[in-house]
Amino acid sequence: MSTIELKERLIEKIQTTSDSDILEEVYRLLEIEQNDTAIFYFNDEQKKQIDTAQKQVQKGQYFSNLEANTEIDQWGSFSQKPQTS
């Protein structure tokens, strides 16, 4: 099904439904798609940090999510005060 055909079918369905829950959900989904196109601007320092990070990733110098969470958990265990009985 082409994009044009899909749009036409959606428009037809939207026009014929009286279910406000469905209409609200369709609207919410379309809002998410439109709000997802934010443009970010970076200063020179931020661009340099991004470039450095990309080079580190290319060299395999990064942690997986699991590895990072394990590291964070270990840091947290050092900062806890010993409990006294």
C-alpha cells in the first residue's frame, strides 16, 4: 500500500468513526511524530566533545548499558556509610 493510499484510508476511517478514544489516540500518535523533529544546536566545545566521543566508539572504547549500570552500582556501594548495630 502506498503512502497516498494509506493516508486516504486513514482519513476515511477517521471521518467515519465516532469513538473519541480512537480519535484521541490517533491525534496523540501524530503529535508524537511531529514533536520528534527537534533541532539541536551545539557550540564549538560541544561539537569537539561529540567528535571525541564518536572516535572513542569507533575504537570500541565504550561501555554497554549493562557494564555502565554495573559500574554505577559499584560506585554507589562505596558512598554508603557503614551501618552501626
